[in-house]
Amino acid sequence: MLNVTIASHEDPRHGFQPGMPCELVGFEVGVMDKTIKDKNTGEDKVVGAQVYYRADAIRPIGGSGRKNEQAA
């Protein structure tokens, strides 16, 4: 399972159960710097990478759904 960010006015999980197969519309994977603030200098220091997942909408596999209910 993945934690995916979907910007929406309503809860995009409505009608879904954990582990239920779904389609992520407009799915994107991104990577950004993982940083910490140096206590001595106050500067941000890159300590690795962080992966994130986002989508425009979610729909059940095999169902069409109404886009305005599932997309932002």
C-alpha cells in the first residue's frame, strides 16, 4: 500500500475500503531533498531523499464513477 496525496474538497476515500483495488488518475511519483537544520549554524543540510506520491483522483478498478465526486 502507498500513502498518496489527493487534494480534494471532500474525502477522496469515501466508498473505499483499505486494500481495495483502485485506479489513481494523474498519478505522479516525486523525489525531493530530505533536510535537517544544523543546530550550530541554523542552515538546512541535505541528508538524503524523500519520495512522495500524488494523484488527481481515485476510482475503483472497473468502475467509472463520477469525476466530480472523486477529483479535486
